[in-house]
Amino acid sequence: MTTHQTIVQRAVEGDERALRQLWMENAPHIDAVVLRLCGDRDLAADVAQEVWIQIFRALPSYRGDSQFGTWAHRIAVNRTLNALRKVRRIAKVEIDVEDDTAAAPDNPEVDTERGIVAESIDQAVRQLSPGARTVFLLHDVEGYTHEEIAGELGITTGGSKSQLFKARAKLRRLLAHLADGFSAGVGQEHGTPS
């Protein structure tokens, strides 16, 4: 039995230190997933609390077929989608595109450009219809298959594919100015004549 399996087993048996350790190791990722799906920090905080309660309640059913983090991630997504349906706020789903794991650049101009790009992407995603936004987040950000999305949202796989196609097409239109700016900047960096 690996150390991680031992921690999970101790947590199942009610060991508070083990529970706290699982939470500390997995909370950043789980809370980020909940925030990304909710978009609203206050709602995400409430939902994340419910997610962790659900994870700890479901711990005895954890069989170890997958990594604990993967198992907890699935619960987080399912619980968050249920919460969004319950409060009828799926129309306000947003994405938080800040990547807290990226190393800070040494160049402040690059940092500013990244912030502008992140904000542009965030604004573009907010302009998607609720269905397209949810499918885009689940498929392209969270890595769900169309079959899994269909099951989670109660739609057909064709409906999921259609929503993703619409989301990507609209994002390409909304973000075309960024691609144009990058290609113009690339030519200038390499001394290409204007």
C-alpha cells in the first residue's frame, strides 16, 4: 500500500490529520475547478464547501481505481453542475483564465501582455451562450468527452458537439484581433520589413 493509499485509508477511518492532508493537497485544484465552472467567487466559495462535504461523505466509497485527485475532481464537477442547475445560474458561468501555476515572467511587458490576453479570453468566453460556454469549459478546459458531457447535462452527444463547434467558432471570431496582433508582433521581432 502506497503512502497516499495509507492516508486515504486513515481518512476513511476518520483520522482528522489524514482528512486535513487530503484537503490541503487537493483543495487548490478542486477549488479552481469549482471557481472556473461557477465564475462567481461567492457562489464558488459556497459550492466548494459543499463539494468538500460531499467528497468526505463519499470517502468510504472510494475504491482506489483511480488517483484520489481524479476521483475528487469528478465529484467536484458533478456537484458544481448540480449546484448551478439548482440555483439556475448556469447562464452566468464564467471562466477564470488566470493560471496560478505559470512562472512569473522577468519582463513586465510580457506580464502585461499576458494579462491583456487573459482578460480578452475571459471576456470572449463570457459572451458565449450558457450551453456553449458550459460544453466548452467541460470539453476543452476540463477534458470531458462528449459522451460524459451529454450524460452530465442531459443532452445528446450531437448536441454537445454542436455546442462546442459554436463555442469555438465564436471564440475564433471574438479573439481574431489577438491572433492578428501576435502575427504583426512576430514579424517586427524578427526584423521583417513592414
